[in-house]
Amino acid sequence: MPEKPSPPGPEDCCMSGCAICVNDLYIEALRDYKASLRSIRDKLEREAVHKSLWPKEIIELHPSGQAQQEDLDDADLDPVTKAFMEMERKLKKKHEQQKA
């Protein structure tokens, strides 16, 4: 089983909108972790392993795709950091729309 990434502490982010934030790196690592779990789940399903034998992490995994908001909701970040990241995501989307 892959190891779930540990979230950065609130002291690790300066909240100045860095191009590559420690929280962005954490969310990316969380996506990779979930992708690995989905791959394992698919293999267990193909091999017809009974669900009672599946690891807890596989059972609790959301069956949905890899939406960015879902990853942010699942991240073990404090509420202030989540709100800041959501604001940054919306600003980025707004700037991309203005360029188009």
C-alpha cells in the first residue's frame, strides 16, 4: 500500500501566492496517492478479491474522478488554508478566462 502524504503545517505556507506552494505540492501528492489506490482497487476488482479483504483506504476511496475541488475537500488542511487555496484557484481561473 502506498503511504498517504502528510499535509504541510500552517507554518509551512507563507500565503503570499507563490507559484509553487507547499500546499499545491501536497494536493499533487494526494492526487498521486489516490491514483495509486484506484489502480489497486481496479486490480482487486479484476482479481475478484472479496471486498471484506480490501484495505480500509481502498474501501473509503471515492469512486468519482479526480476533480480538483474533491482533492481540496479531502485534504487534511486547516480551514484558513483551504479558503486561501480556493480563492487562489478562483483567481487563477478568472485570469485564464480574461486571457482567452
